[in-house]
Amino acid sequence: MICSPKLLLLHCMDLVKYYNPRIVEDKWYQYWMENGYFDSVPDEREPYTIVIPPPNVTGVLHMGHMLNNTIQDVLIRKARMEGKNACWVPGTDHASIATEAKVVKMLAEKGIKKTDISREEFLIHAWEWKTKYGGIILDQLKKLGASCDWKRTRFTMEDELSKAVTTVFIKLYNDGLIYRGTRMVNWDPAGKTTLSDEEVIFKETNSNLVYVVYPFTEETKSSAAVTGKGLVVATTRPETIMGDVAVCVHPDDERYKHLIGKTVMVPVVDRVVKIIADTYIDMEFGTGCLKVTPAHDENDYRIGEKHQLEIIDVLTDDGRIDARAGVYVGMDRFACRKQIIKDLEEKGLVEKIEQIRNTVGHSERTDAVIEKKISTQWFVNMQEFMRRYPQVLTSVMEEEIRFYPSKFKNIYRHWMENVKDWNISRQLWWGQRIPAWYNSTGEYVVSATELEAIELFRKRGQTYDPGELEQDPDVVDTWFSSWLWPISVFDGFSDDKDDKKDYRYYYPTNDLVTGPDIIFFWVARMIMAGYAFNGQKPFSNVYFTGIVRDKQRRKMSKSLGNSPDPLELIDTYGADSTRMGLLLSAPAGNDILYDEAQVEQGRNFCNKIWNAYRLIEGWNVVPDEQAKPEVLTSAELAHKWFEMKYQAAVNDIHEAFADYRLSEALMNTYKLIWDDFCSWYLEMLKPEFGEPIHKSAYEKVKTGFGNVLKLLHPFMPFITEELYHVLHNWNVSRPLIVSDYPKTGTTEPVNDAALGIISEIRNIRNSKGLSPKQAFDLIIMTKDETAYRKWEFVISKLANISSITYNASRPEKGFSGLIGTDEFHIPYAEQIDEAEERKKMEEELDYLKGFLKSVDAKLGNERFVANARPDVIEKERKKKADAEEKIKKLLEALGSQLS
RNA sequence: GGGGGCUUAGCUCAGCUGGUUCAGAGCAUCUGCCUUACAAGCAGAGGGUCACUGGUUCGAACCCAGUAGCCCCCA
């Protein structure tokens, strides 16, 4: 059933002073949905496409999503109104490690351990969980007004998208861009999986730098001049001592030169190791002696490789001491660190302990401290990738893909130029399994199915015992599926879908809106995928939003409790107000400092618009013939004036949109409606109390109102749709969501300099404490009477003026001022502080004289006249003439008062 | 350590290729108004040595160099 928005309004809203979003928003969302306005299918129109950054499938809406999706909705709604075939594809990400962690936790609460169940059983639980909680976030987006094509909702782990992952993996492997290798990787002991470099967050931490004595061996003591018990090594990681295989010093270090090649004992395990030399060593740090632990540190690993040292991994996958260490076996790594320090102190092998600040890597998802570890994993060869697809970098640098703000270009380049191989295998179950198959001797092939694997083994002449091939147990990094998102949501990888009609029509997409925190995780990799798999960019513009913070600039976080619940906010203030509150202070790339006051501003704005409607709706309309002639002409001028203001604003708004300055576009719209439309235009036309309005003016106002609603619709879709309908008595050919967005253009200029007199007069009233109800007479001294005459009606009404005369003699007593170079006077006999009036005029005069002096100096400067552009010189001449004119007027006025 | 960026009104930000009467906006503040659309409002006002120092230029918030402070990213 199509809902009936009209009835609701009439029952609840008639005559109410305050706008109530609650009875408006849901019904319009439902109306748009039921009428298919969000849906998109390829046609002859120009497409405009955005793919949503897929939120985690088990996520809930937070302020960051609100901002991000509001921006996307603004862009998509504007494009839709501009007649483009707007397509916003929603969906969710399976978020491998994050979701798996949640499922593991949920199972643990039920008393089920992941290690006690099979992969298949685990996946059943995981899918159940996904079905239950997955997509809640998408429903929440509907409350915000997000006009996604929900029929196109995708999930990164659905069959079609998983197939794409496999296809891409195999292609890259066959192209020599994916390899399996043994490397030092990041290990998350909590998630028990490897992580890419991007998933490691470095945090500054207070650490103990322990100075440990490595005693000299008898051999060393006897063969070299030694002082002290042994070499002192400074380390923050004493628990890895059991993995030490050497001590390294700088070859030029005078302190240790004579010891190179000698030996020391590794404490705790009493292993004899060599003292080696390498220029890698920083002589300044600690004692200049480094304990070499190739299994647990990247640099140590390189030194180990160079000097062909043994690798002793002393940690288990869950961060305990491994049996290989020989001591402290089974103890947690951090407990072990404390215990070893204690034990070494007892043996007198700790020289001192210093407090230092260092950076420690943490898992992005589990927050566990990352261990470096040697492991056999799958990698994407990035150097080679970039060599083959240089457009990945050049497209951004040459702005074929534009970044907003552009500062991210350099950040992007820096990353691209220093990028390391991408570790894509994860020791998890929730995700796309790596399409590699191993035979009983550990040889492997890469293929989509076991049958194809057998075929490959056969061709190679390797054993392939049918039924005994084993698929790699690991899954790929989540981002190895989401980098395909702009292609895969349009089935760009599937060969059997209607000629890839959607793909050809919608791809490449237009705009991507995302946070800068995933520029490397996702944006960079989508660009890589775009060029590698399709030879095209995936999108033309990337809008980086800021991070939503509270007004003290703290990040929103659960523990601080400073993050408002977006749904409560919408419930309290309405989606329109919330959207406006977020957008107001959100220039691209700037952090947005969330303050509820801004949402209140949004609410106040809604109310303002609502009341503008109430005013218009309350007018009694009569035919034009019944209106006074001066009212008719004045109204005509007001229409022209507003048309000019409106068109100028439209042009500004288009310009702001072109540069993705959305908050500016919104602010322009806000000021157009509040100031120009409500404060000026409506006040110009508003009939005296009890008087009717003539029909042509009424119609013009309605048209103007409709137009500003159109401008505002992308930002505040609900209230605008509502008012657009009530304004037109529910009789509109197309609802606002698919109506036409105002276009740029030119209008006849209207000289409105005379209006400045209104503010001047109001100011005089205010500063003299005179009531606005007290009418004034006005004398204007001008060469151009017509400029004022046509505004007489408006001036009289808005400044409460009872009579206007031109170029009459100056009054004896009264107030005066300047509008441009025109002088005006208000005769006022009582209670005037003449001295004060004179003082004001003299101050003005002083300022003008000083100003004139500086302009004269400029014009008198030969080099200025010779070098400045002609139009600049012309402006200066005009300034000079104006200043002289004003000074003359002021002197005259002062003189007349003197006499 | 490497890279990017910022510093303009009480707050948040504009200020596009140096040149409108030596800087604009929103919010906040202050003053006066319950004026028949709106007090969630109306009218008006105040508030800035454009971080600092030097340079280039006829002319600098804007270009250059240095100094100080802050933020982000990477190792």
C-alpha cells in the first residue's frame, strides 16, 4: 500500500508553531522506497555512481558512518535531481578478523572453544551470527535518509564476490605477482594470525630499557684485554634472550673493536655466542651493543641473514614461551619479561634499568602487542605490481583521479614509493580460502578447484594422490576482497552475466567518500585493482572525510562515553537536523568537532523554514486588480531582486559543489533561505496585518520557495519533500527527490544599494534607544533619485518611514549618515546629543582623510602607476574620487550644523 | 629518523592566479525588542598587529627563508 503522507500532516501539523520531524521523516522514506526512486537500472542517461565503503557486517552505526553517508547521500541526491542515473550501491564487508573475533567471543560465552570444533562447525556458527546481526547497520542508514539502491545490496563474502577473489588470486599468481614465501611477518598472538603492515598500529609506550650483562667467556678473557664482567646490552625485550644468537657492535666503535670475533655468554641459557660487527648498529643507542635475535626482530633478522646466524623462535603462536627456549616454557611473554629481569637481577647481571618512550606495534583489531615472526605466507609482490601498472601512481599524481583535499596526493605517493610486499594470508576461518592445493610432499598448485589442481599436478608430472590433496587452510586478508568492490558489485568478474551490462554502464564509478584512515588499506588498493584487472581507474574523485571528534578534539570512543548514539540523535532532532549539524563544520579532510549545538542549529533552521511556510499559507489571496499600484510595482521589484540573489547563490553553490566544499554549499543555501528569502524577500512582500496578498505575488513567492527547497533537498531531504508537497497542495508532477536541481545562469542585475539605508536607520534607532514603532521622515541627498524612488515602498515599510523627500535642505536637528556617497538625514528635534553626533562625524572624517592619504600616496607612486594592472589603478582612482566626495559631504554637514 | 600539513575574531573555519574603503562567514557574546510566520525568533552592535622574524615586490594573510608551537602519516 502506498502510504498517505497528506493525512498525517493535516491531522498533526496544522497550525503548529514547531516543525516536527517525527511525523514527517519515516513516511517519506517509505514513499521514496515504494515508488522506486532509489533504484537504478542502466538506461540512456549519464550514470552517476557511488559505491558505499562497506561497513563491517556486524557493525553498528557510529558518528563517522553518519558523516560519511550523509555526504554520499548529498552527492547522490544532487546527481539524481540533475537528471543523471544515480546509483548508490550499499553493502557490507565480512571483516574477516573482526568478525571472527566476535564469533569466537560469542562462542566462548556459550562455553564453546574454537579449538574444540571443526572449521565447518565454526563457519556454521559464523553464518548464523551474520544472518542475525548482519546488516543492522544498513537499516540504520535508512533512518538517516540514505537513498541507496537497496536492491543492489552486496556482501563481500557472498558466492559471486568470493569467486571474484579466487579468480583474481589465480590471475595474480599466474602473472607472477603473488608468491608464497618465508618472510618476517607481523603476528597477532591474540587473533593468532598474521597481519599486513597496515594493520599494525604503532603506539608510543613507556618501556623499561634493561641493561643486561652478557658475561665474557673464559676464552675471551684469556685472549683480549677486557674490563668488567662482560658486554652490556640494552634491551626492551629481555624475554627474547633465549633466542639470542650473537651480540653485534659497530665496526668503528673504539670501545668494542678489539672484541669483534670474541665470544660472550647469553645469560639465562648460557649459550656461547660470537661478537659480530655491522654498520647497522647505532653507537649512540644504549651501550652500542645489540643482542641479535633474528626470530623476533626485523633488523636482527637482516643481520642474521647477512651473518648466517641460526634462528631460534622462542615464542608460541599465542605469545607464550616455547619449548625451544628451554626455560620459562609456557609462561606468558609479559610475565616472563618480569621474571627474567628479577632472575637476572638476582644473579647480578642487570646493570641498570632506564625508562624510555618507544613505539610498540599493536594489532588494529585485537590491540594485542604484535610479534615479528618468521613465517611462510602468501604475498603480493608490490614492487613488481607497481612496475607493471605505473598508472596506479601516475593517475593520482596527474589528477586523473582527484583527491579532496589534495594533500593526500603526496601521502599517497610516499606510501607507493616505499610500499613493501603485501602479506595476504590470514590464519583465520572466516573469509575466502586461499586457492592453493598441496600434495603429500608439500608441493602446491594454485587453482580454483581440487579437480583443476589435480590436472595441474598431472601436467607437471608431480604426485597428486586423488582425495589427499589439501587446500591451504588460510584465508585471504579482508582487503583482498574489498579492493575489488567497485568492480565486483557490478559483477565485473563474472563471465556469465548478461554481457556485464551493469559493469559496462556504471564502471568506473564517479565519487568515493571515505576516511583517510583507510587510504592505504582500501583506496590505494582499489586503484591497484582497477588498473590491474580492468585497465581503468575505479573512480574519478575521492573525498576524504575527517574524523568525528568531540568539541575537545578527542576521538569519539565508547570508553570516554563522548559518542552520541546516532539513532537517539535522529529521534530527538530529526535526520535533517542531524545531517545539517554534521555537515556544517565538515570541510573535506578536516576533522569535524561534533557539538550538539550544531544539530540544534539544524533544528532551528527546519523550524525557520516551517514557519516561512506557515506565513505564506496563512495569506489571503486576491486578484491583482484589487492591489494598489505601488504594491504591484514594489512586488515586481522584490521578485527581480530575489531572483538575482537566488541565481547568485545557485551559482556559488554549484561552484562549491564542483570543489567538493559541501559545508560551504550548505551554508550558502542556509543564508539564501534565512537571510535573503525570509528576512528580506518575505518581509518586502508581507502584507500589512489583515491585508490580503495579490495573486501574482503569491504565485511568485511559492515558486521561489519551491526553488530554494530544491536547492536544500540534497542536504535536508525530508522537510523539503514535505513542504514541497504541502506548498503545492499535494499536486506536483514529480516529487522533489526527482525534480530538477536549479541550474547556473545569469539574471538582470538590480541596483539594491538603496537598501543599505534600511540597516542604517535601524542602527540609528537601536543606538538612540528609539522604538521601531516611531515613524521617521527621511531626506535623501542624491544625484540619482530613481535608485531610491523605486525602493521607496520597501524602505518605508522595513525602516518605518512616513515620508521621503529628496535634496531638501539639511534639517536643523536630526540624525544623518552616508550610503555610499549619498547623504541622508532624519529630522529629529528632541533629545539629541549634538556633540555626540559631531564626534561621530568627525571620526568618520578623520578616517576618510587618512584613507585618502594612502590612496593618494599609491597613485602618486610612479612605480605603482607603471606596474599595476590598469583595472587596479582604475579602482584606486574610483576610491580617491569617492573618498573626496564623502569628505566634501561631511564637511558640508558639519558646517551646516556649526552655523 | 623520513614524509605531509596546520597556526586568521571567544570557538569552528573561508579567504581561488599577491591589488574592491588595510580581512569574511556560522556559532557564541553584548544591547534593545513577547513587532499577529518563527523568542528554536526579530533588529542592531562589538570583537582580529592574519604565530613570530627577516626577505622579494609599487603593493603580502597570500610568494621565499628562518624561528616557535600543534596535528597527521610512515619507519
